[in-house]
Amino acid sequence: MAIGFDVGTFNLICARRGENNSEIKCSREVNAFIELNLEDQNRSFFNVVKGKVPLIERGDKGYIFGQAAIDMALTLPKLELKRPMSDGCLNPREKDAYKILQLMCHSMIGKITNDREVIYYCVPANAVNAETDAHFHRDVLLDIFKSYNVDEKTLIPHHINEGMALVYAELGDKQFSGIGISFGAGMVNFCHAIYATEVASFSIVNAGDWIDNQAAKATGETPVFINKTKQKVDLTEVPKNFVERAIKAQYRLMVENTVANIKKAIQNSENKIRSEEPIDVIVAGGTASPSGFVEMVKEVITAAKLPIPIGEIRRPDDHLYTVARGCLVAAEASQA
């Protein structure tokens, strides 16, 4: 059985078929951790939570993973929340990033049925507004999945552009032609595909984490608090307070910046793109979660007057899992 894996800055999502090739099932874990130096006080705390939250012990260090780490950072501000990834790629400021990410990915995959099982994982394009090395990150993930070995069973990993994964997931009835925009925590990833062929792609390093950090600076709140609050904001409504106003303002700036870069990418690729039929747009990802997000994207795209006709703009019901689902579709297609 094939596997699809969305390696996101905030979420790790593993997709596979249920029994008898039934519906797609996804598991999710937050891509974050808390590190404890296991001195006497911290060891006592670590022992108390052992068995109740995802954690591991390595020598004099203890690591608490996933949503449990988020919850603890929210209620115990003295605990520093750390990320194995930053801005869509492996976090260069976190010395244990590779080890932590490897442990989390392997744990989510668990045991597999067949040796040399095919897995497709998503990677970003290089950013247009920051120095990123998407190729290095791609190879890091390749090493992580190649190093999987449980009960002498291994994986055959392949990568796919994150925006292209949305096209695979949602635009099969359009001959895999259209636009996928994945709004994640570290990056916004864009891909324009025609007949499953990528004709334009880029990423922007101003996404969900950027909204959290900018709104936190404006309000004096923590980024963790902003992240929790923004999931409940309706972007079509008048903000109820200063925090909501800051969140909505940063969302608008992110969407406008994304659409401006989309327009530029399409104009630069005009020799590759000839489309008289309207092109559908799929938006997904955790940062696309708030109510009113699709309406904001439609409004900004309409105002931008893109040089190609735009059809339906929509967010799938499973927008948190759509990238992983698209990775799985690509993995299954490779075996057909």
C-alpha cells in the first residue's frame, strides 16, 4: 500500500488507504516539541507526564512532542516551544531538528505491510522573498524516509511539489490542470499545472507563523496565543477586539502579497501557458482555516485582474489533509 506524507512546518500528516483500498485515512501530529534538560526538577516533571503525552528520553535530554507540547507551552509559558522546521524547511537554528523530525515521521508511519513501500512526500519550491534551500530540505527528507526500517521493511521515497499535491488531490476531473495554493505555517506554496505538468511554481516565507509573529508584536500577546485565536476569527466580520483586528490585517497582507506574486509568475510564464478556459484554484492548509478566508482570496484575485481566466476558487472540506491526500494519489498513480 502506498503512503502520502505532508511534512509541514506546523503539521505532520500521513495518508494511506483503509482496509480493502477503502477511503483515505489520515493521521496528524503537531510538528513541535519541548526540550527539557533532565536535572532533578525537570526529571520529576518528565516522570509525571510520562505515559500521558508523546515523549522520549535521550541521555540527559527529554523531548515532549506534538499537541501536548503546544498545550504545555500555552499554559506554562516558561517552557519554550521549539520547531524542527522553520519557514517551510528544516530549522537551521535547531541542532536536534533532524533527529526530532526523523523520530516523529517514523513514529507516524508505524509498521508497514510490505517491504519497499512507495511514499510520496511534499516539498516547497524555493522562496521568492527569502533565502531558502528547498533542494537541501528535499534531500534531508529523502534521508529521513530512506532511513526508515521497521521489522526489516523499508520505504521507497519520492518528492512532489506541495502545490502540485493539491492539483492531484482535487483536479483529477480537470485533467490535473489548475492552480494549487497551500497556505501553511512556514510558507505559502503555489503551483500552476497543466495536464499534471508544472508550468509555474514558487513559495513565500510569509504565512501562518508570520501572521502569528506580526500580530503578536502588534498586540503584546504570544504567538502561541495568536495561533489559537486566529482559528476562531471570521475574516468577513468586523473585528471584535484589537487582537482580531491585528490578525485580519495580517491575513489581508499575506493574501495580497501571494496574489501579487501569482500575477508575476503567470506573466513570466506566458510562453508556457495558453488557456482560454477558466482555471480552477484550490486553496488549502492550516492557515486557510478561518471562516471567510476563501472570500478574502476571491476578492483579492478579482481585484488583481490576473492575465488568465479564473474559474472556481474553493477550499476542500478536508483542507488540513488535502496535501497529504494529493501525495497519496501521486504515490498510487506511480504504481498504476
